Amino acid sequence: MKKALTKNRETHITILMFSGPDEEVKQVRLSKTILRSVALFTAVFLSYSAALTTGYMYLDKNHRTALARIEYLKEDNQRQSIEIAGLYNYSDKVRSKMEELIEFDGEIRKMVGLKSDSDKRLEEFQGVLVASRGGVVERLPGLEKAELVEAKMTPTVMMSSINNLDDAVQVLSSQMDIQKQEMDKLLSDVDARLEYLEAKPTFLPISGRITSRFGGRKHPFSRKYDFHEGVDIAAKSGTAIRAPGKGIVTFSGRQGGYGNLVEINHGYGIITRYAHNSANLVKKGDRVSKGQVIARVGSTGVSTGPHVHFEIEVNGKAVDPIKFVNGDI
């Protein structure tokens, strides 16, 4: 069928339709207004369809992008949760090490006879710690810690955890600075204490029977009451006399009733004397170490038999040698 189009100069358009030369011609008249409306509707429909298609494609793309972003944020949240959990575990380990250091500080001080306030410091450090900015830092609760480890933190839990962790880091950092100062002080105090213990007389110069103690007694020759400023320890002549602490020899020679005498200045206001020796083995100015042989037992000077007369003077005052070496003074 063939179509022929004729135009009406007025308001209509006539469409002639025929399928062959022998077929009857069919005629259709259409209003120009209808044709224009159909054309306009078609154009609007096509435009609207194109807009819908474009919008759908845009929304679909944005939807896919949003889903990808959400998935990334979930993964990122999980990574951050694991990192925060790791930091909490690390901060707990640091805290534990700090507690061990405080306890170690106290143990060392007690071992060398120094006063320790580690119990008080440990009590302040454990449990709740006061943060430098005025807050409190508590050990992470079990539930929150489990959420961290399983990476199931809500935004609220995450912010709370980050703030808590920030406080913990600030406090631990501050405590580490304090602990470093304490360790430096400990080393200095221990060195000084060991130096003192090395110098302090801590044993009697010989082993033997004590024949005369410190204090009031009758003099063995005059039989008058006098004050004995040392202890007499009997031993075989020639027995080694050892310095009970390190120091510097300030006298070595013969001195009146003492006979052969050695005097040692140990520092810290401590002076020791060893009298009636058969021989002095050190001279004035010598530095002697703890346990070093400085003389030999004899009976020189005013003496009733071989022994060593041992004196200890602290800040110019005679003290009982036995109590001093035992730590009772």
C-alpha cells in the first residue's frame, strides 16, 4: 500500500493511502492542531524519557558510588577499631611495665637500705590515674574492650574510646617522664648508697673472743674505773687484721698506750682505730679497700696479751663497735 500526502491550505491535512493500482484509495483527514499536539507530545515524551534514563543512570551511578563508599567506610571503621584496640593493648602493656618499674625501684631501694615510697607511688598509679588535663583515665571496661577487639564500635563508643585513649597516652607520657627522673635518681641514690656501704665498717676486723666490751670497766693495770672506748678481741699473735670498710689511712705508727696503731678515715664522719699491733702493713695516705689486711695482731703498748683494740668514732663521738657493725646504730 502506498501513501500520498496532500495538504489542505486551511486547517486539515489529507492523507491518501493505497496499496496498488487496482485498489481503492483510502483518504484520511487529520486536523493540523491534532498533528501538532501529537508531535509536541511525542517530543515531550521523548525528552522526558531521555531525562528519566539519564536521571536513572546518574542515580544508579551515585547509588553504586554510595554503596562503595559505605563499604569503604565500614572497612575503614573496622581498621580503625582494630588499630584503637591495638593501641589500648599497647597502653596496657606500657602501664604494666611502668608498674613493674615502680615496684622494682622500691625493691632495689629496700635491698640497699634506702627509704622507698614506691607503695604510695604504685597506689597512685594503679586503678584511676589523674590526667594532666584534669580528667580521669580508667582501665578500659571489658565490654568496650571486647567491642574494640571485635571491631564492632558504634560512633559513640569510638569517640569515647579515642578520648579515653588520648587521656591515657597523655598520662602515660607524663608518668614515663616522671619515671625516667625517678630511675635517674634511683641510680644516683644507689651509687651513693653502695659507696657508703663500701666505706661503712660492717664487720669486726678479726674473729676471736671479746675480752673487754665498750663502756665502763676497771682498767686492767690501774684497777680504776674508766671508760673503754672500743672492744678488745683476743687472737693469736700475727693474725691478720682486716679493714671492715674502705677508706684512707690517716695514721700508722706507734702512739703511747696504743702501741702500734692504724687509723682509717672512712668518710661520712666515720673513723676506725686498730691498736696493739705486732706490725702495721699500711702507711699514712694509703687507700685501703674493704677486707684488705692492714696489720697483724700483737701486744704492743699497754696490753695484757695478744689482741686488737678496735674503736669506731662517728662525728667525733665514740660508739659501740659491735652495735655499729650490726647496724644497731
